Amino acid sequence: MSQASASYHHGDLRAACLRAARELLEENGSAGLSLRAVARRAGVSPTAPYRHYADRDALVSAVAAQGYRELAGHLVAAHPSPTTPDDLAAVAVAYVRFALEHPALFRVMFAEPCDPNNEERVTATAAISEYVRSIVRGAFPGADPDALSTTVWALVHGLAFLHLDGKLDASTPEVVADQVSAAVHALFTASPAMSQAAAAPPKQVRA
């Protein structure tokens, strides 16, 4: 039996295509990702991937969904239920490290257009969003969970891309961890002071 037939009849064609896509991403970035290239790498006929993916966007969405699930696992492993700034910093470090360890995958997850109606991708993304909201509800029960979760995610996501794009030092894991932890602590240290400043009456200016 040929490799293509074996993959299909054993029900592994979809997994083989995803593995091939991930390998191509690591080697050439998203520019080299196509259904034809995936078929060649997986050792199947050029039309075989279409059994599971209608087009490149569908393949990219499947790869992104896999990445979201892996990222969620990394975050939960860093801390399942963070409640302190130190806990949050550990989760933030895990997020940025995932981006640095899987740069091509991370860019596909967040920089490549993906079908917003792809159920698998939407479900995987929602799991990440809910994890971030659960952090906020646990650590800051009096805060607006939607607004603060957006703020926290924006900070950590921005740090990930700043490191990926060489705007921040990513020379060692220790340097990255220190920078990310410092940024998270700075946010929550500054927040009370910023709130008090905003609530304080304006100072009188002498003529």
C-alpha cells in the first residue's frame, strides 16, 4: 500500500497534513505554506489535502487552532489559576517564550488572515480569551473583566511581538523573563497611582 493510501485509510491524512504544514512553517515561514507543498511534504497526491481543507485559508486556520491549543497548555502549565502579580508575570513569561520558541507558528496565529468563521479556530481562540478573563476575575474581582483582560492581553501580546521583532533584547531566556516580569509588575504598580491621580482635583495654577 502506498504512503498516501496508508495515511488516508488509517485516518491520519489530516494529522499528516498538519505535521507537514508545521514543518514547512519552521523551515520557510508562511510564504512556503500551500496545499501543494503540504501534499509533497506529506507524501500524498496533490489533491489529497482537499479532503480536509477547502483552500489555503482553511489549512492556515487549522494550523492556527493547533497553535492556540498548545499556547493554552503552556499558559495553564505556567500557572493554572494566577491571583498575584507574580503569578501573572509567570503566565506572561510563558506567553512570550511560546512566541519566541515558535515564531513562524505565532505569526500564523496572529498575523496571517484566518477564516473567522472556522469553527475550530474560533473555539480555540475563545479558550485563550476565557483563560485571560478567568485570570482577571480571580485576581481582580472588582474590575471590569472584559476591559482589564483586553489590557493584560494587549500588554503581553505586544511584548511578544517586540521581542520577536528585535525591539527588545531576546538574547537569553533569563533576559526575556526579567523584561516581561518587570513590565507586568510596572502595570499593576502604576495602576493605583494612576487612578488616584485621575481622581485628584486639578492643581491651582498661580497667575
